[in-house]
Amino acid sequence: MGLSVGIVGLPNVGKSTTFNALTKASNAEAANYPFCTIEPNKAIVPVPDPRLDELAKIVKPNKIQHSVIEFVDIAGLGNKFLSNIRETEVILHMVRCFEDSNVTHVENSVDPIRDIEIIETELILADIEQLAKKIEKLTKEAKANVKGAKESLECAKALADHLDSGKSAASFSEFDSDVFNALNKELRLLSAKEVIYGANVNEDEISIDNEYVKKVKEYAKERGAEVIKLCAKIEEELIGLDDAEAKEMLESLGASESGLESIIRTAFAKLGLISYFTAGVVEVRAWTIHKGWKAPKAASVIHNDFERGFIRAEVISYDDYIACGGEAKAKEAGKMRLEGKDYIVNDGDVMHFRFNV
């Protein structure tokens, strides 16, 4: 299952530097001038999960396979670039929350809320344009009495009025209605997407909230969004350090965790995603599923045949697996359960599927 996060923001807010750090490779040019990144850079990033390391200590596999997220560094604004965001599930909106006379700002001053609103207005305008085309089509379908067209048209017109007032699709009163969900699934509305604000600060402000960060947090709270504070320069410096060195560096700066790790975890959780594990000598692996999925559906991410021919699942909770020291002892202790088609998979379940096709 793929999860894609689009990184947006005004020029010189730390987008490309953040992307470099996320991918642990400086393959996105970071320069001190507007829109130095022309095409969207894409990279697959593992989801940090220390549970995999603990499982590996017991199983001693040939390799460890994490769940992954794709990050897309969006080059700029305009239809070409916005189409790249449309394909993503979550938006990471990087915001400049630092003063530095050596780094130019496209608006000639630091004002994170103004910067946020510039980008979000562009997203809303793109949605208005997209929706206008849909309304035109629905109007014809409603006249022809196409099933469901009148309801969809009514919702689309109400949404258009909402967007015209400068409000996002995420704040639309019918956001959770079936009619809106169908529209959104087709149009992939930009202003309806989950947003995480990345507040980029100076190195000496990692352990405190400066006035810019406070404003961003207040803005995000009103919209039910998350804010992750990070210093993109520090995150880039962490590249190449081993875990112990990275931990020591972060602690010296008053940080308990890398800002990028927080972003990855938050993006994963925002979409209601969880992981279950398979553990064998070939590999210990995390498999990404939606929270609430039943065992056969969860098995399908390994292979469709697993769902089609599902018989049962052998399940050990992560805590029991670790406490017992592996599958054999967990089974001896009565901690392995046989679960059927109606079992709802929990985050951290260690699973083995029986199937027949």
C-alpha cells in the first residue's frame, strides 16, 4: 500500500533541504534563489519503527523491511505543479519560522501565516477551477436525469460557494457526506487533503517555540492540523551519523526525536494506517494496512491469493512475542491465537496466514 506526501511551501523555506534529509541523500538541489527545484523529486522513505529491530534480535533475519512513504518535493505553484500534489494523500506544508539575513525571502519579510495563506489560496483556486468543470458536466447529467447527478450537483454548487468565500474543502460542512466523498474521490481536491505544517527554525530554537512557531501552532489548532517543529539544516547534518551519534546530537540540542521522524510517523497516523508484522529467517517485515481491516483484507497486501484463499491467521501480539522470546515459546505459553475471517487486525500483530487457492 502506497502513501504519498507532497512537500509544498514558498521558495527558500527549507523544502529541498528537508527533502534531502528525508531521503538521506542530497539529490534535490538546494540553492538560495526562488524555485531552484524545477521537476518534482520523488523518494521512498522507510517509516521508523523500533519494534522491527526488537523482532530482528529474536529472529535474526537476513533483512528487515520497513513500511514506506513516498515523499514528493513539489517544484512550485501553477497547474503543472499542483497536479503533482493532487496525486498525494497528505501535504507537508513547510513554513519558514526563522530569521536569517543571508537567506532571501520571496516576500522580503518573515511572516509564516501570510506565507501559509498564499499557498492555501493557490490550492483553493485550483479546486475552484476543477470544480467548475465538474459542475458543468453535472448540470448536463442532471438535465438528462442521470442517477445521482442532481444530488452531486447540489453538493458541488454548495462546495463552490464555500470555496469562493476563501475557505478550504476540509472545512466544508458536508465534508464527511457520501456525496462529497464521491466528488472528492474523483477530483482529489487539494484543499481537502490532510495537512502537516513543518515549522522550520534555527538551530538554537529547536528546544523552544519562537513567536513564529507559536503563531503557526495557533493557526493549525483552529484547523485541526498538526505542527512539527524542525531545523532542516540539522536534519541534513544528521545524514550519515549512526543512531547513537544522531541521538547524542539531538539531545545536545534539547530534542528527543528527529523532526523528520515525527513527520513520517504523523503522516502515517493521519491516514489511519497501522502495521502488522511477519517474522521469519528470510525477513522481518512491516506491512501497511488501514486501521479496522479484517484479516483476509490485511493478507491481500502480501498477495491477492492470500485474501482469495484465506483459511485462518495465526496471530501473536507484539508484546507477547517479545516477552516470550519468539514464536515457539509464545505458542507454548498459549499466546498464539487462531483467528478467522472476521478478526480485525491490531497494530503490531505478528501474523502468519494459512490459505488455499
